[in-house]
Amino acid sequence: MTDRPPASKGTTVSLLTVDNLTVKYGVDTKDELLACHEIDLTIEGGEFVTIIGPSGCGKSTLLHTMGGLISPTDGAVRFDGVPVTKPNPRNAAFVFQDYSLFPWKSVEENAGMGLRFAGASKAEAMSQAKTQLEFVGLKDFGERYPRALSGGMQQRVAIARALALEPKLLLMDEPFGALDEQTRRNLGTDLSRILGEAGQAVVMITHSLDEAIFWADRIVVMSARPGRIAEEITVETPRPRQLEFMTTKRFQDLRVHLFEQLEVHQRDAAERDASSSAAVV
């Protein structure tokens, strides 16, 4: 895999730039919904950014817009300075909560499917799949089928499939939401190391404050809908981190601060919904 050292903060062009982004659903209808409003965000090469916020604040909308699955209503998303108008998995690959593995295909075939869909030959896809399965610790499972793997192992296959594309950016939407807490922590420790070695930048949505802090170089806090960036927090502790980091004062202070911020934004969302209901009545 190509080494991609983190970009310096002084570089002229960031890996990904979100500029004054606004996304509306149902434009010009009575059901028009403002999901994200005037968001500015940059992602640097090699950086790990986590995004948290109250339910319905537009986190997934923002992530999908970064990857070209949703078009901005206003503003723009640029990758290496070029506007993002459609998905390009060689630039930005997605990892979702649903592993989306084909049960009738082997683990190795599943790991190569992203490349196959991107037009690679079967030989190239299988070669890269073997490399990435070894990279994520599944070297000996290539000939098995998804049903024989635990949830954590299936998510490793999904990550191997994304890494096989050698994207510069991974966009992860609640990738561990279906796993139990212990599996999430153990897998998170391993994948923090794996993704650090891979060199990709990562943007990950999570509802877990522990994950948001443990993984991130930077935490983005979004407000209640319409989603805006309320705060950005830098986590100075170098990655990869060990589980012991979660027992430090810095970790605990960050967790308390994020909890308090989410409580404020959740309360704002509840008050907004109550006002909307009263207006309808």
C-alpha cells in the first residue's frame, strides 16, 4: 500500500474542504427540511476526525455529501481542490454500520468486491483482497463465508474491502454500532493501529463519546438540526492509543465536556420539536 504521510497544516490545499455547505431535502415542497446549514470544515491528509451530535442533526447527510452520495443545496465540497459531484471510491470510500457482505461469496471475494465494482480485473482484486485481509488480521479466513465470522470480523472484512481501493479518505458511518461494547473497544484498539499504518485520512460518525475521543485527532461537535458545527476539539495524545488512555484525566475531562455539550444540543432539539408541534396544533 502506498505510504501517505499526514499533510502539514500549512499546505495550500487540504485533502477535503467543505465550504459553506447547506443541504435541504424536499426543496420547494411543504415538507422541505433543512438538514445542514452553512458548514465549513477541512480534513487534512492522514487526519482522523470524529463527528458527534444529537440524533437528526445531519451527521450522515454531511458524511454522504463529502463522499458525493448527496449533492449540496448551497456551498461546495472539494477533494484535492476539485468539486465533488459524484462518488469516487478511489478518493473516498465508505464503511457503514451494515457490513453489506454477500453471504454467497467468500471472505476474500467480498474483500475484493469494491475493486471489482470499480473496474479492476479479478486477478488484481483478489491479490489486493489477500493483502488487505492480512493487514486487518484475517489472513487465514479468506476461503470462509461471512456466516462463519463474528460481527467484529465481518466489519474487518468491510474495512479491508474499503482499503483495497487505496482511497485517500475513509468515510465511516457508525461502523461499530451493531457490536457489543467490549468488541467495539477491542476492535477499536486494533483498527486505530491498522488505520494509522494505512495512512488514510478518516472521518467517522459515532454516538459513542468514548469512541469519539479514543480514535480522533479532532472531534467535531454538531448542533441540533439544522446541523451546524458548534465546536471543534483537538485531542493532543498521539495515536495509536492504548485502552489505558481512557483512564486518564484528559480523557475524562473531554468526556464530561462532550456530554454536557450534547445535553445542551439535545435540549435545543427537544424545545424546537415542542415548538413545532405546538405550532401545528
